[in-house]
Amino acid sequence: MENSCGITCIIPFYNEGDRIFPVLEVVTALGAFDQIICVDDGSEDDTLARIRQRWPRLTVMRMPENQGKTAAIKRAVQAVESPYVMLMDADLRNLEPNELAQIVRMIGTCPDVDMLIFRRLNAEWFVRMNRADVLLSGERILRTADLRAVLAGPVDGFQLEMAINEYMWKHQKEVCWVPWSAKNTYKMDKRGPVDGFLKDVMMYADILQYIGVVSFVRQMAGFARKPLRGKPVLT
């Protein structure tokens, strides 16, 4: 597949073990990206070495210590030269190569769209309840200049997706969603029910502290309600 608009794929990871390898197999096989950047956010396992051995041509970076997803992406963006960036989580399951290839093509045919969010259609009910299947989706394509503008602000920790949303809202950017069948791996599956639940609580507390309740509710009510090119909203 050839990409006409220029996209760099950024995949941050932390102690993901084998989970990242199916993601990289799909992403590297597309041949769609100007560059693929993997950022090890201070992992304590051997994932980084295994990636380097299996995909020696990938751009791989390592943070000196675990600083969170936002810091890892900020590091990666320094090396991006393409006009668009695709952010992707490392723990995705059930990726469909043809589906991802189609989404990547879409951004090249829609120059008026500033960001495409991959809406996780197979998310659990408690995720869809507050529209986290869209608002907190870790998979999205946006202009590199917009991402750099967001990262230049006081954003950290779990705040990145909502910070991007807020920036797009305030600057009246055109944002649409596309259906996405892949599923992410929940923190409870990685860390166990207690630690995973506490991490989720910390994530939402971090988000609300950053954005505020009013802006959070506003995003739930009105942000990224439109599917790309007016396609019917899927439920």
C-alpha cells in the first residue's frame, strides 16, 4: 500500500511483553507509513531488545525511566517529519489489516478533516457509557502541527487524549470518527482486578483534574459526534 499524505506511526509501550508484537506485525506489513516509531517508556522487561532484533529498521527510542504515555509521545514527535501522525496503543487485540489500511487511505482523501478518531465499536458497555470509545480512544490520526501544539501545553500522565480533544474543540478543527473493530487490553487484565481498578480510578481522576467536569461533560455531549463523510452512526 502506498500512502499519499505522509503519516508517521507512533507506538509507546511499557512492559507490554508479547502484546505489542501482533500490533507491529500488522503496522509494519502495511508499508503505509513514512516512519514507525516505538518508544519504550522505561520498561522493565526485554520487549525493546526483542523489537530491535525482529524489526531492525524501525525507529526505537527508550525513555530513561517510566514517565507516562504523554512524555513518550512527546519524545517521539521530535523525530517526526511527516505532516500527519497516527497514534496507536501497543496492547491492541484483533487488528484487521484491511480495516487499518482503509482508514489510513481515508485521511489522504479528506484534506478538510483535521483528525480521525478510531471509534472502538467492541468496547465494553461501561466504556461506551461515557463515550470513552471515542473520547479516550488511543488510536487517531491528526496533523503533526496540532499534536505539537497540544504537547507544548501543560499536559501529562493520562491526559493526552482529552487534551487533544479540547485543543481541537477550541480551535474549531474538523474531527470525525471511523469504526474500529480492534479491542484494547484493560488494565485489570494486565495488573489484576484490584490494581487495574485503582489505575483506572487514577486515570479518570487525572483527566478530570486536567480538564474539569464542565469540559468533560461538554466533550461527552458534543465532541466528535460525526462519522467520516456522513456515514451512519454505528452503535
